Amino acid sequence: MSIRLYDTSTRQVRDFVPLVPGCVSIYLCGATVQAAPHIGHIRSGLNFDVMRRWFAHRGYRVSFCRNVTDIDDKVIAKAREQGRPWWEISYENERAFDDGYTALGCLPPTVEPRATGHVTEMVEMMRALIERGHAYAAEGNVYFDVRSFPGYLSLSNQELDNLRQPEGEGETGKRDPRDFALWKAARPGEPSWETPWGRGRPGWHLECSAMAHKYLGPAFDIHGGGIDLIFPHHENEIAQSRAYGDDFASFWVHNAWVTMSGEKMSKSLGNSVLVSEMVQRWRPIVLRYYLAAPHYRSTVEYSEEALREAEAAFGRIEGFVQRVVERCGAVEPAAEVPPAFAEAMDDDLGVPQALAVVHTTVRQGNSALTADDKDSAVARLAEVRAMLGVLGLDPLDPMWAGTGRGDDLHGVVDSLVRLVLDQRQAARARKDYATADAIRDQLAQAGLAVEDTPSGPRWTVSSQ
């Protein structure tokens, strides 16, 4: 079965056929780095990390470009508000995003270009668009003439006559209010670069077209991002890139939001949960499970209860992994994943169905352990590790060793629980079973399950 993906531009799930056999090129709109990331930001990077891993597992060579928008109205506003240089704000938050991606197990991109490093490419693109009648200069700005491109708004399925283009600060001289800025004229105290039309800085949309062209060429396989980018950002990218002469992306893939009380998680709404804060309270691998488990096109409603459920679900998987390793020793991942898992992932990255296969295999492995069938238990663990590896969730992967302060917190909790378990063991040794049972019951009330194994007691987060 071939990989199938939902394509926003055609509004249907289509068979994926790469432009170059055996290769996949992906451009993901990355961060605008005016502030530190919340979990809604990181979800996009994580969903496309799973996509990338699945293509690699299927034998494709993946080129993955994730940009950084390091100059923008929001960055400049933050710099003004905080009395700091714009580049200091950008670089500080770029590092925070990279830390967030790394903490949640995302592989580094093949290339991670910054907008400010590609002004030359943007100028070349603007010059060609003006020459071809798709753009014009006005009062130091350069605008794209939306009426010059017949396919405009096909991605978002809007009518031009009903369009209300978001208006940027300082955008003067437009022929039509629906035209969008490719370049913004310099204003006092703001960063600017020299161009044939005067000093200024990039418009948000142009930079992605320029970077995608440079690193992935005039045609590439997949363009990704959050659903909030469909309009205006991705719609405008299509217009300027195709008017320039590029075929641009064959597939448009969009992930849904993380919400809180039904509202999109957003700094401006004051309802965001920073990744740096979350990894203080939750193990990063649990956060990855929580964000990766729903289908990428499904909204994730944030709640502490949902996170606890994710922790318990992942705890059942992790507990099985630990039990087999304790009884049977190290087990390498299988070379192939089970067919049902592959079928789910091939069908528009069906992670929920794929995880159902993981949990079924875990139950089979636990039954094998109960029956003392070590060969079957080892075989099931090899399959589980192969599946978890595709999802970036293998607890035995070295990347999860000591990543983030959330793991430090887990280590503290483990030390405290071990002290209590030592007291329970001492009570059992002196045949004070009432005290031992009371300790176990108290741990259960705290949400911890205790299992007595040949190598000593071990604890996991209870599934109850």
C-alpha cells in the first residue's frame, strides 16, 4: 500500500507520488521567534517529525527544511517593548524553539534557514515579479497584485470580492487593499536592507517562497504548517511562487491547533502553556505522546486530565518494555513494523490507529510474560520498539536519556518512591504484612502501581 496524505489544495486524501523516486522534499513553516514556544507551536514540528520518520522508515531519503522567521512586525514590536535589539529577541527565542523541539524528541531539520539570511534571493524574486507584471513598487514598499494571478485563493477556497486582506503597519501606496506586501519600506529605528526600491525589510510571505526555492528547488513534494497559515500566508506563497515561475508544492499538509477551553492556544489570548514550563512538570516523552497520539488533523484540547491519561497510557507501554528487559535482557527493535501498524501510518499518518496496534502488542506481550513465554515476550518487545521508534517514543532510545528537566523531576520522584518501597520491603522482611499492604495501598491512592519482580519492586503510573 502506498502512502496517502490529505492534500488541503484538493481537499482529499491522495496517493503520494514523489517528484524524484525514492526522495521526499518537505518545507515546514517554522517559528516566528518573537517569544518562547508554547506546546501549540511545538505540535506542528512534532507532527511533521512523525511524517519525516515514517517516510524514512519506508525507505525514502528525506530533505526537510524548517525556516525561522527572525524579522517580523511582532519581533520589532517586542524589541521596542523590551528596549532590546531585535536580533537579540530573535536569537534568544530561536534557541528556545530549538530547545523545545529537542526536548520533545524532534530530529533536527536538514536545513533551518533564517529569513534575514536570504534577502538577496527575495530581491531577485521581486525583480522578476515586477518585470512580469505581478508586483509593483509604491512609496518604498513592494506589493503583489493579487488580480494578476488567476488562481489566487484556490487553497483557502475564498472569493476575491469578499476578501479582507490583513493590513500591516506602514503599508501605504497600494493599488488595491487586497494586495499584499512583498517588501516593507524602512521606518525610523527599524532594521532595513538596501534594495533597488529603497531600504526596507521582508514581508512575511516572500521569505518562505525564497527559502523554499533555494533549498528545495522550483518544485518540491510537501509544504506543511498549521491550519491558521492556510490564509493568508500559504495562499500568498502560492501566488508569488507560481507567478515567479515555480511549480512549488505538490501537496499541502496542515495540522490542527492545540486549544484551551475551545480557543486556539495563543500568546495574544493569554492562554498559552510554555514548553519550558511543561517539561518542568511532565516527562518530555509523555508530552510527546500526548501531542503525537491524536491525528494531526484533529484538534488537541489541552487539560491536565488529558495529560494524566496520556501519562497512564504511555506508562502501560513503558512498563511492558521495562519488564521484558528486566527478565530477558536487551532486545533490539524488529526490522519491520507489524502490517496493521504500517497500514495505519500509510493512511494519512493514522497515529491513533497505529498506537492501538502498539497497545494490542503490549497486551499480547504481557500475557506472554504471565505465561513465562519469554520468546514471545521478546518478539513482542522487538515489534513494540520498532513501532515506537517510528513515532519517536522508544523509551530505550538514548535520546531520552536525561533530556530536559522533566526527566530530572521524574528522577526525584523515583528516588522518593524508592525510599517508600524500601520501607515496604523492610516491613515484608519482618513479616509485617499489614504495614507493607498499607504502604502499597497508599501508593495506589497516589496513582502509582507497584509490581513485585524477581529483581525487586518496580513502580509505574497506574492506569486507573
